[in-house]
Amino acid sequence: MELHLKRPLAFFDLETTGVNISTDRIVEIAILKVLPSGEEQVLTMRINPERPIPVESSMFHGIYDEDIKDVETFKQRAQEVADFIGDADLAGYNSNKFDIPMLMEEFIRAGNSFSLEGRSFVDVQNIFHQMEQRTLKAAYKFYCNESLENAHTAEADVRATYYVLKAQLSKYDDVAYEDKHGNVSKPVVNDVEALHKFTNLSNPVDFAGRLVFDADGDPTINFGKHKGRKVTEVFDVEPSYYAWMQNGDFPLYTKRVLETLWTAHRAKKKESQQQERKAAVKPQQDTKPKAPSKPITTDMLKGLQGKFGK
């Protein structure tokens, strides 16, 4: 089944020095951009992470220090990556929890203005895990009935992810799904926005999952002592928590989102305080009835003339 796209959908996969979003770096990126016409465009590049690649990571993806010592850094290639993605929606395998936040960390470090605003995000793993719960290699075998060759190379994985999504759309067309609350729907449909809603399980604000939207659509803390509390509520009861997160070992994108929320909250409070001050200084109307004015008499005029002269 071919995808019904309103705009391009960019499938991408990253190979990295490790799995810590805050501290690890990209060593390879592959992007398969599918246009509404069905045309496919591919961009694959190795990246110099400017640090040694741990042996265990190299053994996993097959990229060693000598393979990337002469290639450019992400900062040098960031604009090329951003231009290639353009205004496309994003898709990947476990992309909501790892690839998207990792990519945003690199863009922020590079000083690039690439934005996630207005995009939809389709995490193929979440469709798979909710419907079948297996790995990418097993997913490819299960849905496509083929063995995945060259697994854990970025381009092979990203292409397999693309094929798995198309097979999922065929397999789960008109198939009912019951969520943990007992709600029944048919969520796997050939529409990127619908898949975005179905695959964003925790409804994250920052993708790293430190901040999530609650049932009311308000950003909420999702870890530690304030877990489950609205961000604005935490700002009010413990303003220092904001500074602690900004100075802590949190992803840069999480900090950027938190700063936006903090700035908006402070501006709203300032506006409210200004309105309260204006209300406090507003002159109170005298509700006491005034005595009627007395008519001016000749004696009154003579008295004023004597007081002020002529």
C-alpha cells in the first residue's frame, strides 16, 4: 500500500557513539524522503563526532574511529541536513524516544534553527509494539516476509522501516484496536496525522519524556518528586526547580522547551500583577449623595466682592 501524503515524509535513522541523548553524538545519518508523488530521495552521510567511538558501539553499527576521522562534523553538515528534510514530517523506528531528540540536540549544538513546530511524527516501532511487540528485524520478517540483510546499517534500517510501515498499513487496514482504557478504534490508517496521534504514546512535550501533556493538554513534569504536577504549578511553588533543570544534565531540547514555558508563565504572571495594581489604584466612586447646589444670591455676590476686591 502506497502512502497518502499531504507533504513529504522523511524516514531517518541515526548511528551514534552511544544512547545518552545529552552526551553522545551522531556518527551516521540516513534519510529517506518520500514525496506525495511517491518519488523517493535519499541522503546518507558519515559524521565526525569529535570524540572517540566506544568499542561496544562500533561493534554494534560497524563504524570505527578511522572510518570517520576525515569526514565533516555535524555542525558543518547541519544546514545540508535541515535543507534536505525541509518541511517534511518525520518518521522512524523508535524515533520519538531517541532519533528525534538526538537530532535536535545536534542541531541546537550547531546553532541551527531547525524547528519541529508544525510537523507530524510517526514512530513505526510504536505501531509495531502496540500491535505485535517485536524488533525491527522481526518486524521486517513478520510484515514483509523477508530477512533483513545488513541490519544496523543506517540506510538498510531506514529503508526496512519504510517498507514495514507500508506493510502495516495493509495488514491493519480496518483492524480494531482496544487501548488500556477499553476504548476501541481503528487507528492504523493511511494518514500521517492519524499515525502521529497513535504512535505518540506518552504525548511528550520534549520527546525525551521529561515533560508530557496531561489529560487537559497542559505540560506536566514526568519524573522525580514533582511527577504528575503541572509545570506552571511547579514554577509557582518552587521557582528554583526551573534553574535546577536548566543547570542539570538534561537534553538541550528539554531545556529549550522548559525555557519557553517559563518565559510564557512569567509574562502571564506579570500581566496579571499589572492588572491587579491598576485595579487597586482605580479611584473609588463616591456613592454618598451630594447636597443640591444653593442658588446664587445678591448677598453672596456682595460677600465675594468684598473678599476679593472689585
